[in-house]
Amino acid sequence: MPVPVPRQREIPATESGQALPPTAGAPPATAATATPAAPSLTLLVIEDDPSGGLTVPEILDADGHRIRLRTARNLTEAARLLTPDVHCVLLDLSLPAGPGGGPPRSGAAGDASAAADRLDTLREVLRLAPRHAVLVLTCEGDAERAAEAVRVGAQDFLFRDELDGRLLSRAIRYAVERKRADIAQYKLAESKLRAQENARLERGLLPNPLLEGSDLRFAARYHAGRSRALLGGDFYDTVRTPDGTVHAMIGDVCGHGPDEAALGVELRIAWRALTLAGLCGDDLLATLQEVLEVERPCEEIFATLCTVDIAPDGRRAGLCLAGHPAPLISRPGRPARLLPYENSGPALGLLPRARWPRRQVELGGTWSLLLYTDGLIEGRIGEGRERLGQDGMVEMINRHLDAGLSGEGLLEASVTEARRLNGGELTDDVAVVLLSRAGG
């Protein structure tokens, strides 16, 4: 038979006009000694006996506070009483199956259905209370169904014949803590899965250089300023067109959020498509500005850009700057220096009908060309307000070149030193591209 449960109601001290009597053996409360009571646990009991009367004196939590009880005679009442302050649900498995916890179906067909769906009531409770701890109550002779209830999703089971206040109190505390641990574990697993999916997506959005047939060597480093992100507002790409020209680009969308990262990907893809279609220099940048104006989330968003087109013989290049820092060139036997950046054009998205002049640059036979975003040069030096800047970057690159570094090693050492000088992680996105040519 169902276990009777008391109908408890909390009565505030002021409701009767009198203060509540103190607990036996405890000193009377005073203004100096009174402390706010810790919030007590609330148990929702679902059983169909209207008479009530749980056969234990009281149910206390770990701090000795009485656990508040609510009762529901069916699932309809349970859904109404299942408010956020309920911590645990105690379901009597003898509650009749059927709509709302009502009468079960009768006859042989009903018996067969009840045997097959004997935990349907529990499943419905778990659906109604996905974030609540759930205990089930059954008789000792039904241990198999009790174990199955735990497999379905209940935190624990109790046998009716062994139930007392101490056991029930301990079971409630255990169920609540286990549910909290289960939720935390689920959130952790969900977070890891989402991070893995984001990482796969972001890695897929980073470019694969198209340099087949070229004698140029390519290296790149990318670091997003956003915490736990792989992709930021910086973007880069390199492609070789059928005439043998190698086109390289690096850019930076203002801001650091996912919208800026998405816009950077759109601009990179648009640049690659336009370059392969034959556009170059001012015509290409003007079209990219149109793409930016259509795709940006607000009119305040702009992007800086540096494009380089290297002639098939590798000895000269065309340079366009749209509000972006000038590349750095290094040659054997000479210190690295910045390429000319006078008469550069504005950042994309700032001025309508802007123009971006293309400057011819002599590279020579053997050289390395470093393209970078301002995240590399805007890190601080020490604890003051001074930043690395372009001059500091040139000095840093020359030190690494004098130490014999090149390619991936040069980029890794440069980004690592910029972080060290900053005294920690760089807050802005950083993209660095290195194109190199040996001899000829």
C-alpha cells in the first residue's frame, strides 16, 4: 500500500501574532545572536493516498533543518507544484499508470501494457523535472524494478518497509548532490564537444595556400585574441594564378567577436575568388569594400588590408595598403626593413569611392617578405604603456635573423617574444605570413 505523507505547511512566526518557540535546549534568539537561516531543502512527494501521514517523526537536512514537503496525488498536480525551489522528487512506483497518474487500463490488455510500460510514470517525471533529483519508492520484493528505475534515470531507490526519517534524509541529500554532479558532468562533456566542433569548424575556415608550381616557401602563424577561440577577425591567404603570379594578402577586421571572425572569413573567400578571376590592386580592393559594406553588421565596422602580387620571376612585386601596416623585407647581408608605405589608401569601409594606389617594389633574387597584423606590434613592453611598435618589431626580427632563424622558426620565435614582452597573452588577434625565395 502507498506510504502516507504528511501535509506540511510552513507557518511564519508573525502569522499567529506570536514568536515561534525555541528548539528544546537552545538559547532564546536575540538581536545579537539571530542569524539568517540557511535555505532548507524542499521535497516533492508524488503518491496517491489522500489521507497522508509519513511514518517518521521528521525529516532533517545535513544542518538539522526540517526538509519542507509538498505532495501531489498525480502528475498533473506534480507539474503544477514542481517550481524551481524544489530540490528532490520522491515518486511512489505504485502510483497507478495512466493519463495524469489516473486509473490504469483494465483487462488483460491493460495488464500486459502495464508490465511493458511499468516505468512510464517515472519517465514522465524525468521529462517534467530534468534538472531535479528523483528518488523512487517501492517494496522490497520489487528490487528488480527499483534497479531498472535507476538505469532509466532515477538517482536512487528506497524500500518502503525500511524507510525512516534518517534514511530518507540521507537519501535526499545524496540524490541532490549526485544530480548536481551529473549536471556538471553533462555540461562539461557538452562544453568539450562544442569546443571540438568549433575547433574543427575554425580549422576548416583557415586557408590552405594555393602555391603549386611556385618556388616560394610559405609559413604562417595565427592566434585569436578571444579566449578559447581559434579564429578571430584577422585573415590571410595566398594563391598562384595561371600566369605564375603569386598573390598574398593579410587583413584585420576591427573588433574581436564571432561576427568579426565571420566577416574576416567572408572577405578572405571573396579575395581569393576575385584574385582567381583576374582582379588585382585597386579594382580588387574596391570590390572587397562593396562586399564589406553589404556583409558588415553595422556601419562602424571597417577592415585593414595589405595585398602583394609577386611577379612570376619572383624579383618584383606590386603592393597595395588599405590602412594596414607595411610588410617587412629581409635580404641576405642586409638588415630587415619595412617596405615603403607612403600614399597608402584608407581602410576598407571608411570612405566611399576610395582609391588604393599600387606601388611597384623591387625584391631581388633572395628575400623573405613578412606580412603581419597589428596584434603583433601593439603588445606592451613591460609594465608601462609603451608598445612594441613597428620599429621594435624590426629590431626583434633582425635579432632572430642574426641568430639564424627562418621560416616557421622565425615566426614562432617572434610571436613568443611579443607575448613575453607583453607580460602575458596578447589581447588582440595576431596573424603572420612569411613568403621566402632563395636565389635566382
